[in-house]
Amino acid sequence: EKALLKEYAGKPSQTKDGVKVELVCNIGKPADANKAVECDGEGIGLFRTEFLFMDRDSMPTEEEQFEAYKEVAEKMKGKPVIIRTLDIGGDKDVPYLGLEHEDNPFLGFRAIRYCLQRKDIYDIQLKALLRASAFGKIKIMVPLVTGVDELRQVKAMIKDIMAELDKEGVAYNKNIEVGVMMETPAACMMADALAKEAAFFSIGTNDLTGYTMAVDRGNAKVAYLYSTYNPAVLRAIKRIIECGKKEGIMVGMCGEAAADSKLIPLLLAFGLDEFSVSATSVLKTRKTISDCTMDECKALADKVMVCVTEEEVLEILG
Ligand code: PEP
Ligand code: MG
């Protein structure tokens, strides 16, 4: 197994018939970027910035954040680094953020909703990200988006910060890409409109599955409904990719499904451009992609997408 995987280090990520995709990594700490490099990741598809805010009793300063983002950008040496802005809510205990206990934290005051109400906190993160963008190919990703207005508000904040940085004579990437994490049914329904204003999409299948199926994963009684193989979820994924492709933007996936060898042929057939997986899954995922041909993937997708139950889907995917 190890030897087989070794075979795929340093190789391009492409199907047997030569369709290239990007194979990048999910990370949680700047030091994890080393693992991404060691495992031959072609960039970072999801840097979860929550770690910077957790296990401490005060806000990380702009300088601390800047250093963390810069470190990852530099380690990746010009390869794409998608940094997700703060995705935190009432399910986590971060005392200095002033979050209250909520009965339904996953449907509550979290992620971009929190950040747009606490612009004082969000401003600092966005400024640190913009400053770090001078040191590599940083892209900004907005979590838990439900509509175009949220994306517009983030872009307006970024524009204001850019004007400030210009005044201060601080370097940053004026063309920094701002993309949307596609992980709510609302974003899926609005994907056509979002694709006109987002620089890229990244599908967060972990949350998209839960929200689409209206299931709390932690609840054993309904956990059986939590499945990315459910045709409802597959249709959501397909729609998001199609809407993104129609507007010519990159569509990636950073949820667990991106590394699922059963789903990869489908994702290729739908036209997914980027697969973001844990560092340890990079070479395995590259192998799975290399074993596919687009004709086979498309034939498989045709069969799967007429299924109307999860059971039917799994009968085909095995
Ligand atoms: C997701 O929701 O699929 C995702 C990648 O983000 P997280 O697991 O951090 O919510
Ligand atoms: Mg998520």
C-alpha cells in the first residue's frame, strides 16, 4: 500500500484520460502546512482559523493573526491558500467572544452571522488577511453564507480596509479572491446568483449534509439520515457545481466527501475543479482520481442521479 502510494507523490492530479484537477489540503494550524507540503498537497483548500481564537482568554491581535496567515502563505510558496474566516458559534466556549448559550447553536448566531454583527472583530481578521496576502496566494473564504447580501457586506468591508491600507502604504494583493463556502441549502438554492459575485465556491459537505437532511449528527436516533449518499445531498452538490461552472468560477470541495473514493468519480463527472482533503489522504485521493476516466465517471453519474433513495445510490456505488 505504502509503495503504491509513493508512486503518486510528485505526480499531477489527473484522470486516466488527462483531466486535471487541483488536490489541496485542509489544515487547522499554521504548522500543519508542513504536512501539506510533505504529503504533496498542491495548496491549501481550507485553513480553519478557529484554532487562533480557541484555548485562550483574549482575542488574537491583528499582528498574531497576520503572522499565522503569512506563515502558511510563505510555506506554500505561491500555491493557493484558501483561508476561511472565523467559523465559531454558541457550541464552543470562547469566553471573550461574548457568545451566549443557544438551544440550537448550529442554526444560530455563528460564523459569518457573528462576524457581520461584530465588525470590530471581523475587521481585524480581514485586515490581517489582506496584509498577509502580500506574501503568497491567499484567498478569503466566507463560511455559512445563506445569500448574496452577506457576501456583499464582506466585500464592502474588504474594500474599506483596502482603502485604509492604501493610505498607510501597506502592501496587499489588490485582486485577492473572495469566495463562498457552500454549506447551507439557502446557498445551494442561490448558487446561480452567488456564482456571479463570488470568486470561487468550496462545498462544505459536512454541514451541507446536515443542513440539507435537517439532521443533528450527534443525535443517534436520526444519525442514519446523515449521509452524503442521500440523493438530496447529491443533487445539492451537482447543482452547486453546475451553477459555479456556468459562471466560470472554480468550484472545490473541502468537506469529507472530497476524499471519498465512492464519490470522487461522481464529483469528477459533475466537473469539480478542486478536492481539499486531509494531508494523509492526498496520495490516496490522487490514486483514486488517476484510476478514473471521464467516460466511466459520466456513465456512473447518469446511473446514480436517477436514483431516488440512498439505498439505490449505494447499490450502484458499492
Ligand atoms: C464542512 O462543513 O464541510 C467543512 C469543511 O467545514 P467544517 O467541517 O469546519 O464545518
Ligand atoms: Mg462547515
